[in-house]
Amino acid sequence: MPESNDTFMPDQNNSLDPTPLRSSVRFPLHLDIVLTTPEGECKAVTENVSANGLLFVSENLPAIGTPVEFRLKMPAAIMGGADDVLLHCTGRIVRHAEENGKLTAAAVIDEYSLKAEHP
């Protein structure tokens, strides 16, 4: 079952207490990716992917604020077409966390282009 990204908006009665709002569907996809940063490459595995960004696991997380480029091969079943789709994305790292003993980072997607992959 897809999950949603959490974006936080302050409660109108308490601006210090953020309330999570769902902004886009997250798909629990575990895809091998390589993120290119100004410091070099970072090998990672996605935990989930949405139209706005992705959450990934890596032994070497890029610093928050680091610009990244990466490619994702999205399965045809997720994209609603007959062919897999290759997404070329540019974005930036927006947060780090530790989840279930794994180091994770979230990257927001600022721009992307896509290309259908024919078998």
C-alpha cells in the first residue's frame, strides 16, 4: 500500500506544534540508485519514492543541502504504461534520520525529465 509524504504545517493555535499533512503518494520501492553530488557518487537503495522526492538508505549520506542528480527506473506497473520509465532527476538533500537502525536521507526532486524504455 502506498504511503504519503509528510509535510508539516503549523497548527493555527500553536505555531510550534507541526501537524503532518499528506501531500503526495509514496510508493514503497526498493531500487538501487547512484546519486551524483559535487563531492562524488553515493550508492544507495530507495525506501520509498513519490512525485516530490525519495527516501533512501546509504552508508555515506550526502550532507543536508547538498545538490544531487540521480536516475530512477520506474516500473511500468507503477507508471501506468506498457514500458518502464527512466527518470533523470535533480534535487537536494533535505533531511537525515535513523529508521530501524538504518541511516536514511530524504531528497526533494526539484526537476526531472522522463524517457520510456522499450524492451
